[in-house]
Amino acid sequence: MSDNALGDFLRTRRAALRPEDAGMASYGLRRVAGLRREEVAVLAGVNADYYARLEQGRERHPSAQVLDALSRALRLDADARAHLHRLAGTASNDRPAARRDVVSPALRQLMDGYPHTPAFVLNGALDILAANTLAEALYSPFDPADNLARMTFLDPAARDFYPHWDWTAQATVANLREATGLDPDNPRLRALIDTLTERSAVFSALWRCHTVRGKTRDAKQLDHPDVGPLTLTYQAFDVRDAPGQRLVIYHAEPGSPGAEALSLLGTLDATRRRTAEDPRRR
């Protein structure tokens, strides 16, 4: 990972923004993609040399006001704006006080209390720390079902499991990019990113885009080999007593094909478990 995360982020987002996107006229031969440094400086109302120093890593402590101006100039959304502030050290209050990868018994009991809803707990590196039985059945095509990023980019099952794999890959990388801003010194996160960068050219290319996105609520389309297509919605909740952990719960619209498929998946999984526990059923 680069030691100039702030500069890398600014440079990449500048390159992704065309002059017409920012309401500027394009003139002259453009040797770089996107906006020039001088154009970003004008849009943000800052000195061009100062902005260049930010990108080059020679200036690492811009004020919150400068960051807000740059966020507007670069058309950053809320997730990307928060990430920019974290990289510059102006939003330290939302950084986890201490990493904790042990899921409490109370939370495990809560997840097990929802047998018809897949539920699992993630850390910032997208490791699956705990899951209820239906979540385990949902991710059973993966071996092992241990980390959502590794599963997406390195497990052969991912391309069939995620019908919109390209979108899933982009969202996964954007989640990890946000995590590096929240917890930049996390050795597990750094090791995962290094591994994925080395072993997946697609991950490496997406990582260089510096797209940032939090995991909150979204729709998922999956294709499970046992029950077929599933259209689900997920909600992600921060675990208050375990900084960095998130509880993710999948939900299918009642009466929908997705709900029927989840019910069938639960029945199949329960049958398999009973058979495995009782040799006489084999």
C-alpha cells in the first residue's frame, strides 16, 4: 500500500472527472486524463502550488475547510468525502478504538434466533467472523466461506454465484477502500489487499480507482446451485460494543421467489445436517 494515500486518492479522483462534468470548458491538448491540477485548484479556491503539494505528499495536513472545498470540486459523494477527511486526519473520531474479531455470545444468540434469515458478522477486512446456519448454507458454494473479498476475487465459484460479478467486485473493492481510511494500520487488512493485488489483476485495477463506498443497504442478486436465483436485500449495522464489526442481515420480500428459495435452502440444509449427524439416514 502507498505511503501517500491522500495524494493518491486526490490524483485518482481528479483523473476520473472530466472538465464538462465540472462545468468547465476544455481547451488545449490534454496530456492527462480528467482535470488538470490547476483546474481543481480553481474550482476549490486554493493555491495551485498548494494543491500540487497535496497530491505529491509534500503537504499532508490540509484543513477541514480545504478538504470540503476539494470534495465539492471533485464532486465527491458522502462516502468519498468522509474517506478524504479520514486520510487527512480530520475525522479521527470515527476510527475504531480497538479491533475486536471475537463475536460476543449474545450476538451469536441473536443471529441464531432468526433461522429464516441469513445473518453474519464481518470485520473491516470483510472476514466472516460468525454466521447463522442459513448464512452458512447461502455461502456453501465457497470453500472456505471465510472472507467476502477473497471469495469474490479468488474463488472459482464467485462468477456463477454472483450473476452481476463486475458490480459485486467494484462494490467489494470500494468497501475495502473505505476500511483503509477507517483503520489504516490494520495488518490483516494490509495483508489481504497485498494478496489480492498480487493474485487478481481485476482487483489490482479496481483498487487503483480509489472508489469508496460503505456497506449499509443494497439489493443482491445471487444464483445458488441448490435453489437457483435469489433476489435479496441486505442491511448492515455497526456492532456498538465491538468497533469495526458489522452485522449483515439478508431479507427476501415475503411471498417472493427469493423467499421461497431461501425457505427451500433452509430445508435442504437442515436435511443434510440431520443426515450427517445420523448415519442411519444415509
